[in-house]
Amino acid sequence: MLKSLTEQEIKSFLESNSLYSPAVFSPKTQLTKIDTPQLDLLCTKCKIFRPFNSDSPKPVKYPPITPLLSPGHRHPELEFGLTYCSFTCVTCNECQYKFMINVTKNEATLKIEKVGQYPKFKLQRNKYIEKFSGKDIDYYEKAIACEANGYGIAAFAYFRRILESNIETLLEMINDEATATGQPSTVVDALNELKKDSPMSSKIEIANNALPPHLLINGINPLGKLYKVLSEGVHKTPDEQCLELAHQIKDCLQYLLAELSDRKTNRVSYAARLGKL
Ligand SMILES: [Zn+2]
């Protein structure tokens, strides 16, 4: 049975994918339109993220999806074409994002790819990763530039380097949190074990026990995920897969650093307030 692309999948594609970085779906996916009621984008006039409403209830096709070959030679499985959609900021009603999207479909995949966009997205820096990168801040700048352009192998290499160089800092931050929240000795022992030289395969196992349970996300351990990504050999890994690994490092780091840092700040300010009582 054909599965339709969901509005959330289209929203995520339009908000996140860079030019020529395709979103790939099963060929059994049905695509009747590339449109979604609303996107959340950085408004160039309001200077903050705002909702953007779709300008057209139905996307304007330009030109309509047309066969690759002349009608007499058209392969029945092939569909492709360019389609256009635009979105306007609900607050200022001025800033408008326009997207030109190419759709290709064959027996193996359905691909949607941005082939034009105006204005381009500004690179978003995460304040926690910026601080964490320390002397590797240049690598972070390069990592997000490569990620925005869909250069997966390069983005992964830069993110991985930042993580490898600063993993001790991350472990220290987790140790602080574990100590302050009275975690059992198994958590602290696992953290100490991670600092020792041991094969990466055993470190993944250890990392899965080295995070206080309240920092898991829906049962998933972001520290274990980071060690798993570090263990991946990428010599033959395709560009798209490396891009996915780069996203994983970024997402796990953003989550862990924000949680650890904000919890510490709250602890310090709470202790200071208590001291005044
Ligand atoms: Zn606006």
C-alpha cells in the first residue's frame, strides 16, 4: 500500500535540508503535493524564529511534474519534475521564503531535493557547543558550514574531532552532575572506567551505564550513542550516512551540554539563595 509523505516530513525537509541534500523515501511513498500549512523559520525582518504560513493552499507546479522521456518512451515508474512553494512570516507579513524543489522517483527511491531557495538560511550556532568546543571553535564553524551544505563526510569529521578532543570535559560535567545528585557508585565507576584506555567496543557498553538515568531521553542514552558514533569507521560510509552521523553528534551534544550546564547553573543559584536565608 502506498504511504503518503506526512506534513511533518515535508516540514522537516523544508526547514532543515540544505540545497542539493535530498530527502530519500521508499518508492512506495505517494507524493501528491509538497506543501505544509506552516514552517518555523528565522524571520529576516523580525530577527527571531516565527511561524511562516504557506502562501498557497495548493503548491504551484512549475512546470507541472513531467516525464523524463518523451511520452512515447516514458518509463511507467518514472515521475519527476520541479515544484515551487513559498511561505510568509505571520507577524511582519513581509519576510518570505521561496523554495524550488525537484522530485525524482524510480523503482528504488523517491527523492525530494531543494534546487533553489531564497533567502538562504543563516547558520545557527549552538551556544553550548560553541563553549564546549574551546580551542576547537574553528572546527565547529567548519562543521556547521559543511552540515548546512550537505557535505556529510567533512561535517562528520569536524564534529567527531570536536567530540574526541573534548570528551574529558563532557565526562567531568557528567561526573559533577552524578556527584551533586547522589548517583550510585556504579555510575561513578563507569565514568572513571571511560577515562581509561580501552577498546572502543567496550567503551560503548560502559557509556551506556555511565549516565544518570534522569538524563536518558525516552530510555535512549545519548552518551552511549556518542561513543557508538565515535566507533564508526567511515572509510566506505556514504556521504548521506556521514551527514546523519554528524546530526547525531550535534543533537546528542546539544542535549547533554544544555541539560548539564543548566542544571549546574540552577544548583549554584539555588544554593546561593539558600545561603541568604
Ligand atoms: Zn517577520
